[in-house]
Amino acid sequence: MSMLAPADRLGKAAPAEVVAAVGEYAMRLAAEGRLRDGRQLRDPGFRIEPAKDAGRVVDGPFTEAKELIGGYFVVECDSAEEARDLALRNPHRRIGPVVVQPVLPLGT
């Protein structure tokens, strides 16, 4: 399961107390043996626009996005219910949504 924690809806950094709480949350997930990966994303990124030829690279930041993804966790879960319960414990939900997305294993 991948858990995406978007930046706040105005594109500003999360408050320091939320950042600290999310760090503690990540440490608990790691101590439980569930955390497989997790990173804060840096700005700006870029995207590749679809095209019939080689494609077109568009530099960020992308102001047209409704929500900005500030980071992610990849967490090992046995069920969708367990993923939901872990996402509900994510402190980032105090200031914005937490998106839960199943991830297929590599080579699938």
C-alpha cells in the first residue's frame, strides 16, 4: 500500500508540529516492520506530456494541480482495512487528505 500525504491545499509547507508528528509516525511504522519506503518530495518536478513523437518535457511546479503531493510512504499491510487503520493514524490528516493506493509488486 502506498500512502500519499499531499502538501496543504495552498501549496505551503506543513506546520512544524505536523512534520514532527509525521516523522514520529514513520519511526513507529519502521519499528513495527511495516515501513518499506517513504520520502518527502522535492520541488520542482517535471512531467512528460503524451505525444506521438518523443514527448514533451514540462517543468514544474504545476499550479493547475488541485493538491500537491508532499511525500509518500510505502507500507506493508495484510488487508485494505489494515491500510485504512494505518492511514487514519497518519498525523498529516489534521491538515489535509491522506490517499491510500494499493501497489502491485514489481514484475506483475
